[in-house]
Amino acid sequence: MKRLLIYFFTFFCIFPLFSEEINSGIIYGDNWACLTIAPEGWIMDQESMAHNNIYALFYERGKKFKFPTPIIYMNTTKLRAATDEALQEFIDYAIQRFSRPGTEISILEKNFPKLNAIYKMKYHVYSIINDRGQFEIIIYMRYKDTCFFLVLNAPTKETLNELYPKMEEIIDNIAFLDKY
């Protein structure tokens, strides 16, 4: 484990010297750390939303981070316990905040083999569409006592559906460092 961390640390300290655009990084919190890689053709921006505690923001290479650029970001919150019930409580709270007249919230049936096989993670996928122009897909995942939520935000429903494979690519590229 320590050798792997040294390799990752060395790579991520030297690589930025050769490129202004970064496509990967390590995000971490209490009792967890994970390597995150941007989907092909996208970059990982760890600065633009850092003031909102979002250290993994992804958008298409060559575009600027501003509305209406489609983005994917990862955020985390500590749960009250390392249980699926605590995850569901957080999801219920978060989804309730989106519930307003004119908002369509639906549960999507998606399968993520890596999350099932390697991490044995519980996850839930929601689509949120409203008449105010909010088009999002949110994947809530529990790892230990932390909820990870990956959010795809797009300016149209068509763009949302078109970019969903980029979100799947991020999920496939997540590597929790304590598993290696």
C-alpha cells in the first residue's frame, strides 16, 4: 500500500509540470482516498469549485467552466454511520430538497460491475429534470461511512443522455487506494 501511494504521489507531482490540463487526481477525506480519472477528452479541474469543497470537477477539454458548459462533479459527505440505512437517509434528505412542483425525479436502474465486484458498494441513480432548466443525473454511492455523489449537470435533456457514458467512465476509473 505504501509503495502504491509513493508511485501515485510521484506521478501526480511530476506530471503537472508537463501539462497545464490535468486529467486525474487523488481526492481524500477521513479514512479514505481515491484516484479519479477524467473521461476521454475531458479534464479534471480541482480548483474552480474548491471554494464549494468540490475537488473533482470534470468538463470537456478546450471548454471553459461556465454556464451552460455540461459538467460532472464529485462531492462527498460523511454519513452518521457506515450503513446502507445511513446512506438512504442522506439520499432521502437530498432528494427531498429537489422536490418542487414542475420537477420530475426518477430512479434509474443502472449496473456498475466494478462497484459491485471490487468495492461491494451500495449505489442509487436518480434523474432530476425540472421546468427551470435543471437536468441532472446523480449517482449516490457509499464507501465506508462516506457518501460519494457524482453529478452530471447538462443544459438540455438530450445533452444529459448523450453525456451519461462519460459519467460511467468516471465510475469505472475510480480507484480507492486502500483496496490495492
